[in-house]
Amino acid sequence: MYAVIKTGGKQYRVQEGDLLRIEKLNAEVGKKVTFDNVLMLGEGADLKVGTDVAKAMVSAVVTDAGRDKKVVVFKKRRRKNYRLTQGHRQDYTQVQITEVAATGGATGKAATKKAAAKPKAEAKAAPKKAAAKPKAEAKAAPKKAAAKPKAEAKAAPKKAAAKPKKAAAKVKKAGEE
């Protein structure tokens, strides 16, 4: 059985026993790591994707960590006497796949307990947020109501002040004729 996992922005097709070089992980050599972002799982006609593999996990052991070969970056602009040479060495982690489990496997039990604890924490946080919203709405409503009369009061004098100016302009026109 094989799985397609996503780590470090890339996707890898893995089986038990595979040796894989991936982007750097924060794990020491000899430590066990699990990949829970499984995109596809199965073999032949028995493929599972999407929500069918939501609980699938892939376990691996870190065998090596280091830096890859140097890549030379050379830039040049012709006829401008511009040459720039740079080097880059990418960090990597080498892992050996130990287990591909459809339901979390032996390592998935701890992850399942953690996942069960998260909804409880979210349920506790949800009532607090719900209680906070009515207070915020109650505070916001008086401000809006208070803001409207001020706006109307400010708008009224401007209109009243504008009318006498027009009348004065009409008087001047009548006097000019």
C-alpha cells in the first residue's frame, strides 16, 4: 500500500521502507515523526482520497539531516560589465518511512486523543464568544442612535445658511438690471 503525503510544500508518493529527502524538519536524528496530511492512500483499484483518508497517518524515522550540494546562481548582463555569482545550499531532512496506516495506526491513538481534546476546548471558548457579542451589539446600538441626531443637527444649519446666500444673490441680480 502506498500514500501520497504533503510536506514542505511538496507532495511525495511513499511506501513502507522508502528513504526520502524532504524539506528541513525540526526533529533530531533518530526521532520518530508523523505526517498527518495524507492526500491519497491505497493500491490499485482500492484508492481512497478526500475525507476517506482524513484519519490516515504516515510514520517515519529521521535518519539524516544536513545541507544539500551547492547550487551556483550566475547572473550576467551583456555589454554592461555586470556579473554576479551567488551560491545556495538547501537544508534537508532524510526520513525512512516505517508505517502507512489508514486509521492513524499505533501512533494515531495519541493524535486521536489530542483531536478529541480540541473540540472540548472549542466548545468552552464558544459560549464566551457568544456572550461577548450581545454586549458589543448593545454598546454599538446607542452610539449609532446618538450619532444620527448630531448629524441631523449639523446638516440643518448648513442648509439654513445656504438659503440666505441665494436670496442675497437674487437681490443683487435684481439690482443690476
